[in-house]
Amino acid sequence: MRKALRWLLALVVLIGTVGTAGAATAAQPEATDIKDRLLAVPGMSLIEEKPYPGYRFFVLYYTQPVDHRDPSKGTFRQRVTVLHKDVSRPTVFYTGGYNVSTTPSRREPTQIVDGNQISMEYRFFTPSRPDPADWTKLDIWQAASDQHRIFEALKPIYTENWISTGGSKGGMTATYYERFYPRDMDGVVAYVAPNDVVNKEDSAYDRFFATVGTKECRDRLNGVQREALVRREPLKEKYAAFAADNGYTFDTVGSLDRAYEAVVLDYVWGFWQYSTLKECDAIPADAPNATDEEIWDSVDTISGFSAYTDQGLSTYTPYYYQAGTQLGAPTIRFPHIEKRYIRYGYQPPRNYVPRSIPMTFQPSAMRDIDTWVRHNAHHMLFVYGGNDPWGAEPFRLGRGARDSYVFTAPGMNHGANVAGLVPEQKALATARILQWAGVASPAVQEDPAAARPLAAFDARLDRRTAEREPALRP
């Protein structure tokens, strides 16, 4: 009885503080200032407002339940940002799947529709982490439910059409959100979203690396990677000094040697993820005759020797936890490197999460998403880069998909976007985004070739390159 009363009391408190904003907001006197309207949402609080010409930009906290299935298990504060243009414009709901940026920025769909942008920090990325952290509550359904509650809270303010978007892990997140709450959004634009349906079958990545770019570039990259392992011992001495100078430790991964190999094995992948073919000119052409410093600098520039230190891993513990419990992680072969030089290979996500956090992989999670997308995708656009390793296992559409598309931008990396598509696909993608957002002109509805972004490009506000994450992360 006492347990039931405690649960009921917790539920009453939660409803009073973080309940869906629709009815509660309706009871408030209508506010004219957007800040007042946002702060009238139950559970919403202001961190700061930053000026930007033509917009209002707010950094906010929104109180969420730790467990959307059982609100009595407590709450946490999740960071949200609002790039406000006008309530009469459509709204783009963005997440990168990691921390949220607190600097005003505008994603490509936001520029295309000339709209507002709501950005969400993914749960368990600090400071949006429950304390204490129950890691079993970090899964794709709980995160999708975070987005659903934010949408329900803000839809009474931003009443026009909504489109969700995200890049890489954010593109995955937008897809999962659509799968679990398909009635929320009017459209989805998922950029460079990996789709690891069968975690143990990764041959698509090996085929990708055998043909990507040019043979000359592949040979340069493979040569430096191999040479870094051939010179493991002298370069590890440099690594040890580097770690000592910066206070880096290796408790999570287990040893400096494991971390060293992990960084080196990320090298080729990291180049194609973030660089373009023309940048291959900066890679040493004759690795066996390069100096230790040249090999070190090239690997450090692309992979980052701090990535697998305890300090480098700690920020990304939530990602590796999810990779090892639901998302899956790639494993590739290295035919250009003799087996005697590779001691560990691509290490599993378990090796990058503190052992105090239990992990069990759920192979059905991604199969469910993939099946749903193939048979139920509606108003969904997937954009991939032709030279991006993460696109080796893309989302695909089946007979049940409606008004949905998978496009690949030739030669582009993990920063692939609509602007980089071939002209016909670019026009069609732009037209569909405008249509889903409810702002397509009659001319665009009649002829997609007439489609153009509604807002002018702003070099400070609009981001067009991949957000570089150290190590092997989407």
C-alpha cells in the first residue's frame, strides 16, 4: 500500500511539473513575447538567451522523466535550444545524437524552409544525464519519447508543420523517432544515417574500402596505417610521453597499447569519413621512408591520439553504451597489413565503456527499425555521401514506402547534404522538404526544378560540413 501511495504521489508531482504542455499552456494567458510563451511550458526553464540577427536564440532546460514507462522513477533536466524565427513558420526538430550546441546554428532543412529550429541534447550526454544514472534507461525508445514530449510541449506554440532531421547518429535518431511516433512529424530528413541491421555481418564495409576514391589515395592511406603498426614500439614511446604531458590515462580501454592500435586502425576510416579525395595529397606518399614524426602527425591529425584515453572516451560513454546494446558497431578487415602487426583488431564497444556499467546486446532492435522503414516509410528522405564509410550499410526502402527517397551525393563524405546531390535529385529533395513543411509554392508543386531554399545562405549560421567526432563514431 505504501509503495502504491509513493508511486501515486510521484506521478502527481511529475504531472504537475513536467506534464505535457498542451492543456497546461492553454490555461495560461496568451503571452506576446516568445520567451514568455516558452517559459510558460511546465518544466521549461531558461539557461540563457543569445542574440542573433533575425532570430531569438534560447538555451533551455526541459524536465523529462528518467523512464517514460514509469514516471515515478524520477526526472532529469534535458538541454534544448530554440532558434526562433516566427510562430507562423514551419519548425525543424534537430538532434545530432550527442551534446547540443549552445551556439546559434541552422541546419540545411531549416534554411530550406526558412523556419524555426528546435534542437535537443540526447539523453545521458552531460549535463542531460540523470543522477544517479540508470543506464538501462538509455535506449532508442526512451530517447524517441524525449523528442515526443518536447514536440507535444512546443506544438501549441509552433503550430505549423514540423520536420525532424539529424546527421549521422542524429539521422539515426530522427529515423527511430519516426518509427516510434510516426504521427508527430510531417517529414523526416536523415543525413548519413548508418543502418547496422546484422551486427556481425560487416562485409559491406570491406567492399567499400576496396574501391573508395582512387588506388593511389588508398595506397597512401594503407601505407601510413601499416607503417604506424610496424613502428609500434618507437611511436608508443612518443604516445606515452604525450599521455604523461597531458595527464591521459587508459583504465577503460585497458592499456596504452590497446589505445594505440585503436587509434591507428581508425586512420583510414577517419580519412574517408571527414576528408575529401583532394586532401589525399597531404598524406605521405612513401610511408616506409617517412619520418616517425610524419607518420605520427598524419595519424594524430586524422584519428587523434587522445581519442581512446579515459579523458577522450568519457564524453562518449553514452554512444558506446548504445553501440554495444542496440545500435551495433562495424568491424572491418585489413588485407594490407600482415596479421603479426595487429593484436586486437577493431575492438567492441564494450572495451570503451567502464566495466561498472553492465551491457547486453539486443539484436532485435535494429532489425525492427529496418523492417519498419522498408514497409512504412512515409515522407522520409535519406541522404548519403558516396565516399562516406558509414553509408556502406544504408537504409533502404521497400514496397510499403510512400513519398520517400534514398539519395547519394557523389564524392561527398560524412557531411553529405541536399546541396551536394546531382541537380535532379537536389531539386526533388528540396521540393519535397518544402512540400512536407507546407511552404511549397504553386510553381514548386508543379515543377520540382523550381525549388530553392527560402532563406539565403548565412556562413555563420549554416553548417555544411560534418561535425568531427574523434575516433570511430557516426
